[in-house]
Amino acid sequence: MEKTRLGFCITGSFCTFERIIPEIEKLVKNGYDVTPILSETAYNTDTRFGKASDFTAIVKEICKNEIIKTITEAEPIGPKKLFDAMIIEPCTGNTIAKLACGITDTAVTMAAKAHLRNQRPLVLAVSTNDGLGLNGKNIGILSGIKGVYFVPYGQDDPHNKVNSLVADMTQIEDTLKAALEGKQIQPVLK
């Protein structure tokens, strides 16, 4: 049986990086062929959460595949039909807005655009401080696009960050399996 080829896109919600690693490990352990795709910001930016080089080394070691990190490297994803499915985790408000408006200016947005043209599932794991604010409309737009699926999400801190939404990362694989069958896992809102 052939492994499911998965493009795993990572954008710059650096506070979630520590939680992403176990999810990538789980997917690889469960037989997915995972290729990491990082936005230029995620690939290059050192933050209070860690050094970019340390994070990228861990991701590359887990996946055993080269990291796609530029628009030029991401462009062939569509024509070569490189992936059966793609996930963007974390999918920041910035990335959500760009996808909703058709903007292609990072390796991740190029990868998503190139992948969607093949009518294969794109799974979004939201992580944004304005999901119930300015980005609410963009989440709504993406919810109506065929082939786009959401990892269930909810407010992560409703008292201190009233507009913030974060995906339940423990439901990534279940969301992915449903998306590969053309279904949205339910409930989406937690």
C-alpha cells in the first residue's frame, strides 16, 4: 500500500511550534510521507520561542524530506501533483487573509494555490488572534471553498483574547482522514 503524500505547511505562529512537533511525529509514525513547507518567516525568524535553525533541523529530521521554503521551490507542487493532501498548521490570520484573497507571496501560499488546482484536500489548522474579528470574514470565505477543510477550532482564551481562535491539534489526523474522503469533520466549532 502506498503512503499518503502530505505537504505539511508551517507559518509564523511561533507560540504553537512546540505543539506542532508531536503532531508531525504522529503523522510520520502512522505512515504518512510528510514533506515540510515553511513560509520564509517560519524558516528564517528567531524568536523568544527558539531559533529558526533549531526548529527547522527538528522538522527535517522527523520528516526525512527536504524543506520547501521558497515560492520557486513550491511552484512545481501543482504541475507535478506532489501531494495527496496538504495541511497548513498553524494557519495564521495573515495566511488566512492571503488565501481568501488569492494572494501568493510565500512558499506556503504558493504551495496551497498549486495544490488546490489539483482538486485535492487542503486542511487548515487556524491559529489567529483575530478569528472572531477582522479575519472572521476570511474564515467564512475559505469555509465555502471546495476542497478546503478545517481542523476543529475554538477560543483559546475567551476572557483575555476574545477574538482569538486556535485549532485543536489533537484532531489533525482525524480531520485529514475525513478530508481525504471529501468530508468536513464535525463539529468544526468547539
